[in-house]
Amino acid sequence: MADPNLDPSPEELEALKQAMGGGDKKKTEKTARQRLMEEIMDLGGKAFNPGAKGDSQARAQAVRARLSLTCDYRTKTLSLLASLNILIRPGNTPDWLRLKLRDHLTLIPLREDGVRASLEFAFAVHPSSTVKLSEAAVPQKRGANITHEALVLASNLLSSPPSTVTPEEWYSGIAPQLFALLDGEEGPELKKVVAYVIGFGILGRKVSGAPGTAGWKYLAEPLLHHIKPPPGGLPKAETGDDGEVIDLSQDKVLVKQQDLVTALQRLHALVVSHPNPGLCKRLLSPLLLPLWALTTWPNPDKPLSEKITEPASELLKIFLKLSPSAPVLLALVHNLGYVGGFDKKKPEWVYKQTEQGEIQMIDTNRPLQKTREQYIGLSLPEIDQKIPKLLELIDSTFPEADVSSAFLDLFGRWLKSARGQKKSGVQIITEEEEEKDPIAQFTEVKLLLAMMEKFPEKLAGQPKHILELVSQVLSEANKDTTEEAGEDEVIRVALSLLNMVITVPGFQKKRVDPDVLRVIESSLEALSKTGDNDNAKTASNLALLLRYRDELDALEAADSSSSTTTTGGPTDRQIEDRKTYSLAISYITQPDSPPPVRSEGLNLISNLITSHSPILDIPGILVLLSTLLCEPNSSEEDYIHLRCIKLYSQLANAHPRAVLTDLIDRYLDPREFALATVDARLRFGEALLQVVDRLGQTFTGDLAKMTCEALISLASRRGHRPKTMARQAREAKAREQKHKEAEDAWDGSVPDMTDPISAEEQARLDILEAIVEGWSSGTSKTGEEDVRIRASALSILANCIETNIVGVGAVLTMASVDLCISVVQVERQLEKGILRRAAVRLIMSFIKAMDEAKQEGRVLGIAFGSETQEQLRTILGYVEQTDEDGLVREYCRDVLESLENWKTNSLVDEVSLNQARGGGFGGGGLTKLAGLVVDPERSISRGGGESAGSSGGVEMFGGRPRIEEIE
């Protein structure tokens, strides 16, 4: 007999119908449901019933039943998920069977299509998602309404191994499925979902994403090792050469081009799908040199460029923007000709292009392989090809400080080498100096000159260290003879650096270290007297320019504006902060910036805000944040929106008025901007809510008045949006025209291609559609404000009252309560349910804030006497009995209970006040009740003996009652 408790929801019923015979339309819903679940219960009972008796054959049959339950792939995974989800509910199956079924339910992702089915099922049953289970079996190629909450649920479901399997078994089972979905064959939405599961759920956790863990082994190492094989080489299972005949005279291919392309594509999808800067750094930092080698591959054809060089270049730029530093730049400079491996001179493996134009990773440790002349270094054409690409990377990713530091390091290395060549006599050469590659030295010198020519402003932006180095070079030049000083190449370069620094706009002589300046001036004067040579003439000109530089600037400033007062230049911190701010703005505003880079830009601005940097452009930052919040909502932008809301809260600490004014203007949207959609305005409302929470007790005065008046105006029915009404009318007309064209094409009504659903499900969908349409129908018909915005405004207003009711004031508080009473009385339509919920919650927040203020002894000046309470109790009692919305009725019951508690507390407070004045019931208050001491401290003051005698087993000890058991 069928168990009535096994009735599934309509969504689960949709999946159960597909389980038996692939969705046979002729079978009834009840038969399809019962047949599958009864089969599972029968097999489970045979396999796990603790009271079963029988010989070994019966036990063997139970074992076979148990195996069939887990390994029978004739049943669709999605339908098995739905069935088990029903059966594990309390009361549907015995406890001993429910636990076993729950274990099998957790192992479903290990099936061949278990990951895909688990994701689809999670999205279908999550309350925030609108994806139907009937749509879950279709590949998501046109997108799906997957909310962030459902995404987090799916991530937690797949990232945590069940207790019945080890992490090795779990991640090794789901990794191939995750990689297959990451390739994008099942649609872009599932690709982003899997990237979130891997990036945040598995690799984003220390327990599963740290190097050495199972999650890192099966989800990170396969990507990294196919781009940069480990020192011991790839496992045989990954190379795929098991059982093959090995020709020792031929190159041994470690990684084929297809595997390299797949690894780059998967890594790119994992990095750019969601903003996770920390994971990007951990994944890309070991691949710095391999990505550089692939990015600068010489003369790639179009297919090779699209498959390898362009994805590698994008990954390299992302890493350099997230981790710009001088050591990273120097690593690229010192390994400009990197071809592979870990040993620079004798690489264990190299990238090599085949005759067919494919790039492969070749093992160089072959006994019969020819001598490896091709790996000794760069050729001159390769140097000319790689240096411009490095300069392009430097220009687009590195800040001035890192460029200057790397330049000084290169200059110091070249200076040491040039000075060493001038020394005469016996010299002691270290092993490191002896092993210097002349081609590498030539490359560094060429790069040094190219940086001086390409980035004079960036190099001059950090003049302190450059001037110190120039002073050292020129002071040593005074020791040389006249001919040596005049022809010295080192001195010529040093003078070029000095000229570059002192001629840059904004250079101020007074900001230079006096000792360094004194050495430079004396050295220039001495060098100018060495004779008639180029160095002497240049030194003489620079000495004059350095001497009168400040005077020339002062004259130019006086000519431009005689009334302008001269102020001191910016400090070093201001200069650094300004560069950081410019870098952050470029990261955020560049059209091709991936989500991790944009997130890093917001992080840089956040650091400037928390450090109270004086260079911040507050209006500019507010415009930037509002632009980001107005962007269309998508899975990769959710994190950006949350970071923007956090920045609003941080800015409010120092600039509350500017932040609140901007948020209120964006939230109200009086000019009805086209980009200010309902979702965007709701995000501004969330930011406003966070700012009010951040202000706390400082939310008072004009700020509270301005905010609450705007919210009351928005929550009321006075809003009128004619532009939005006209725009929605145009959209409705376009939809009607499109529908009419479709009917003309079909020569009648358009057939319904969707799967048939039950009448109950159709009725539920019709109600939901009517509610959703009713939220915005007021705007499209009469120009009223959207119901969702009004409900949001009431929720924010309730938070304002609960945060600081004293700051809001009595007038605005009571106006808010009156507005809510009108809402629950007048606006009784079905689609206005969310509005009535917010109204009742505001009344609850009002009572809570009143109670807290009373406990803290704050005077509010709000008339909330017995008559007002009785009116409120009558209205909410009627709403609690008649409203169609269940949550509204529940909230009303909570408010009525709070009112009763408020009345009781008021009576107790009144009695306490009478006791303090010597009044009370019978003149003595409630000090005694049937021989029981109600006020022990007062009784103690009258005498310990009398109190102890009347307490009846309550003994006063040290001013506190001590309860003792008596017979």
C-alpha cells in the first residue's frame, strides 16, 4: 500500500516521472513515483534490515541488492537524487534505512554524471532559484537564473567529502567531471558554476586547497604540470606512453600541444570566471617563466596564437597586475630567454615547435640525443623580439616604484661589470663572476638602454635612489685621469640619468638630500674642468641647470599667476598614494580587466581609505562605485558588488554626509536613469543599510532626518515615475508586436513547446507570475513606485529606527509607524504581501527600539500610551486574522506578543516606582507574598533574623539568598 507521507513536491515529481522508462508520458504520476521509491525501499530493506534472518545465500542476496542500489546506472542520476531526497525525510523510512540511504545520497556525485546532476538538482530545489527541475536535464546554453545563494549551496555540496570516503577517493572521482564541465561543453553557466566550486569551494579552503592536500593534487596539479612539469617528470598515467615502444633516438614528448592547450584554457576559465586574487596568485606564481616563454614565442601563426600565446599572455598580465614587484620583474629580465626546465644552463625539458607548427614539451635527458646547442642562449633576433614585448608588459602592469627598482638593479650589475673591466693587474674572479654569460650581459645592457628611452617618467618618479647612485659614480670619476673621465662610458650614462631626473616636471632641488646634492655639484664642477670632451660639456650644462633650477621654476610660476602663493611640494607618501590610486582606477576602468584584477583595484582603494590617505577623490570614488553597482548582475559581478558596498561603509567613517547624500540620490533615482534598474537600486539600498549600521549612534541630526524623510517618501504611495512608465509601455508594445509576428508565422496561436505540467503546478506558477507582474505593474499602469523598492525602503527605515531611535526623533518615528499602519490596512492586494511584511517588521523594530531605550534610561518623547497601544493591537489583530499572506500573519502575532510583553514590563516598572516612593499595594508594595521574600535586599535592611525566619527555607547569605532543602 502506498504511503501518503511519500508525496513529493511538484519539482521532485517532475524528475521521478523521467526515471521510469525515460519519462513515459502514458504512466501516471503516482505510478512512476511509487514504483521507483518502492523499488529503492525494497532493495534497501533487503540489504540493510538489521532484523533479517537467513543463511549465507540470503545474506549474499542482500549484498547483491545493496550493490545494485549503488551501481545500477539504468536509473537516471537526477531522478535517483529526487527519490532519495524524499526517502530520507524523517518519517518516510525507518531510521536504520534512512541513514544508509543518506550515505548513498552523498555518494551520488561519484557516479559518471553525478556532479552535473547534483548541481542541477541543487539549483532546482533551492528556494532562491527559479530553475525548474524539468529544465535541469537540458544543457544550460542560454543561461539560467542561478542565484549566489544556490551557488554557495552547490559549492558546499561538492567541496566537502562525505565521511564514508577518503578525500583522495572523493576528489579523484569528481575531478574529471569538474574538468569536463569547466571546458564549457555543457554551457557557459555551468562553466562559471564549476569555476566557483573549484576556486572558492575546493582550492579556496586550506583543508583541501593547500599544496599537498587531495584537492590540490587532483584539481590544481593536473593544470600546472601540463604547463610546467615537476622536477621528477609527469606520472606515466598523465604522459599516456604506457606500453608504447620507445625510440631513444627520438625526442620524448612529455606534454603534447593538445594537453597544453587544454590546461591553458581550463586555467584561464578558472582564473577569470570569478574574482579570487589569492587563488590567482597561488596558481600563476609557479608559471611565471613558462607563461613568459609561451607569450613571447617567436613568429606564431594564427592558430598557435589563438590557442597558446594569447591565453598565456592574458594569464601573465593578470598575475603581473596582481603581484607587481621588482623581484618579479627582475626574474623576467634575468630569464628573458627561458625555454623550459628548472636548470637554466641544462634544462630538464624544453618547449619545442614541431615541423607541423605545434608546441610540445620535450625531455632533454635522452641517452642518444644530439648535443643541445639550441639551448645555450638567445640569438640577436630573439633579443630584439623579446625586449619590446617585455617593455610592453612593464608599461601596462608595473608601477613606477618597481620599474625604478629593477632599473637600479640592472644598472648596478652593469656598473660593477664595467668597473671590473677597467681594473688592471691581477684580479680575483669569483665563480659567480666567471660563469656570467656574455649574451645575458649584452641583453641586460640593451634592456637598460631601452628602459631609459621608453620610461623616463617612471624612472624619474623615484629620484632618491637614482641620485644616490649617480653621486657614487661621479665621486669615483674624480679619481680618474682627464682622458679616462672624458671617455668613460659609465660617466656618460650617469650624466644621462642625472639629466633625466632634473629635467622632469615637478623636480625640486630642495627635496634632494643635501649631502647627495653637495657631492653631485662638486663632482660636476670637477668633471667640467677635465678638458674639451662630451662628458665635460654635459657636466657643465647640468651644473648650471641644477644651480638655477628652482629659480627658473619660481619665475615661471610668478609669470603664470602673480597672485598664486607657493606651497610645499607633495610628500613621499602622497606621491605613492597618488600612484596607487591611479593604478587602482586603471585596474577597475579598463574594459578588458578580468574580475580578479578589478577586485584587486577595489582592494587598493580600500587600503587607501583605511589609511586615511589625503589624495582620495571622494566624489570620483562615489561616481566609480555607483557605476559598478549599476552594472548588470551576474555571477562574476556579485563579488564586485559586495566589495563596492563594503567601500561605501568604509568611506562613511570619514565622510558620512557625502556618502549618504550620494546613496539616497541613487536610491531614490528622481531623474530615472536608464541604468538605474530595480536590481541596481536595491543594491544601493543594501549599501545604505550597511552605512546606517556602520554609523550606529552617530546616525543622528541632519543625517538621520535627511535619510528617514527620503525613505518615508519612497515607501509611501506618493512616488511617480513617468519616464519609467513610458519605457515599460514601449517594452510591452514591442513584446506584443513580437508575439503577433510569431502568431502570423505560425498561422495561428504559437504552440507551447514546454513539457506538460500538472494542474496544481500550473496554478502555483500562475499565482507566482501574477505576484511578480504585480510588483512592477503599478509603474507601468499608473506610474507608481515599484513594490520591491517600497518594501526595501521600509526595511531600511526599520533598521534606522532600531539603530538609533533617539537620532531619528519622535516625529519621523511616529510618521513611519503611521505609514506602516496605513499599508497593512489599505494595500491588501496579493502582490503587496512583501510590502505588508516590511511594514509589520518596522512596527516590531519600533517596539524593540522603545524597549531598549527604556532600559538604557533614554528619553524619547514619543507618545506611546495605552490608547495608542490598544489601537495598534486592534488593527494588527484584525490583520492577523484576515490577511492572505502567511508571513504577514506570523509577524503580526509576534508584534502582538511584543505589545503584551511591553504592557507587562510597564506595569512592573510602575510598581517598582511606587515602591521607591513608599507606595504600592497596601502601603508596602509587593515585598512579601505568602511568607516568601520578594525583595531580599530590602528585607535584609530590616534585619537578618526576621528575614531568615520568614523566608521558609531561604537563608540570606552575604546579601544573597541561599536555597536549602528542608524536611
